Amino acid sequence: MSWSRIIRLLLAASLLAVLGGCSAVKLAYNNLPDLGYWWVDGYADLNEVQSLQLRADLARLHEWHRSNELPRIADLLQQLQKMASADTTPEQVCRVYGELRSRFDAVVTQAEPGAVALAMRLGPAQLKHLEERFEKGNKEWRRTRGSADRAERLDKRLATEVDRAQEFYGTLGERQRKVLQDAIASSAFDPQRAYAERVRRQMDMLSTLRAIAPNNGAPGADPAQSLTAIRAYMERVSRSPDPLYRSQSEAAIAQNCQTYARLHNSASPEQRSRAVARLAAYERDARELATQR
């Protein structure tokens, strides 16, 4: 259970809603407050007072996101249409990533009051429940991902990346598939270090929440202290204290920018036209979602 996960869900759903271009995903975006609530409740086992507060906070966050962030995403999609009609560079691709990162940071800031309100109301039993859910999720991760051999992991990643690319360009040629295959094979991504970072963040969150929440009658942190603690936690999520993980993450981002630039530059005129048309449709969907209430 994590406000950073809720925020990622909100950003991802907004992008999926426009990039999916289907009514089912639009419906999911419109129901995000309910989806977010049930997800958090599954981790923290909220009581009635906490539930009412969280539902209200998520509804406010969602309406803010619809009014303020979806138009920005639509504007970004409009810019991407211009980029898609010509060759691009890794630097241009990374600038798009930077814009998405800034949008994530904006949602983080907007979510802070709700995160503080929830953190200050969690009890010891709820934090224990959260810890147990983390352990269950980690066991599942080790079973489904940690035990897979390298070839199996690479094949799954390749299939995922090909599917994503074909959403924009249509069927990829063998040379284009080779671009993705080579990039995945040489990727800086280390699943074991990523798992270690996953566990570190979980333990960091539990420690942060236990420092904020009241315990056995003792008062917890005040709102200002809680906000400071949550901001510090989110900074550690954004910039891991593990220098090796930071280095791996930065290298993976740079490699992805290079890969997507190479893939786009290999696209035929027909594939680029298809990508532009898809982006234009996504832009229309984003603007439509932004005006719905």
C-alpha cells in the first residue's frame, strides 16, 4: 500500500485511457477513485472513518488530475505527432520521459495532504497487515519472476515490447524486432537488484509510517512532521539511496531512449503515418476525458 503506487496507477491509467482508445479503459479511468480505494483497503484494512476520508481524498485528486493533467497529456500527444512524422534522437525521446516524470511529480505534490491524513490514522494492526501483504507479494514475485531463467525473462520482455510497438506502428519487420531483441539482451536492468530495491522501499515505507502513526496510546507525529517524513520517503523512492540501483536505473533509461529512437527511425513512411494517426486519436480521447464529469 503506497501513495506512490496510487499515483503511478493514476498516471498509468490516464495514459492507458488515451493510448488504449477503448471505452473499457476510459471507464476504468472514470472509476479510478473506487479502484484506488479498494486497492489501498486490500493492503491496509481500513476502518469506516479512514475509508470515508480516503474516498474523499481520492475523488479530489482524481478531479484535479482530470482538469489539470489530462489536458497536459493531450498537449504532449500533440507534440508527439510532430515528432513521429520525422526522425528522432535519443535526447528527444528522453525529453518526453522527462515531461512524463514532471507530470508524476505534480501528482505526488497534489496527493500529499491525503497521504498525510491516511498515514496519521493507521494503527499497529493495520501496519502489521500491510507488512504481511508485502511479504505475500514478494513471495509471489520470487515464484513467478525470480525463478525464471534469463532466456525466459528475455523472451517475455521481447514479446511485451513488440506488442507495445505494434500498437503504434503496426506489424514490425525482422530488422525492427532485432533492434528490440538486441536492446533487451544488452539491457542494464538487473532483476535481482530491482527486487532488492522493491524490498528496500517496502521496509522504508513501514519505518516511515510507524514513525508517523500513533502507537499504543502514544501520539504520533503532527501534520508538519508527517508531511516532512512522507516527502523524505518519496524522495528516496525517486532517488534511491542505493548508488548501484541508481546507476542501473539511469543506464536503463538512457538505453531505452536510444532503443526507441532507433526503432522509430527504422519505421517506414506507412508505419510513421499510422503512428501519427494513432497519436491524433489518443489526443482526442484525452481531451474528451478531460471534459467529462
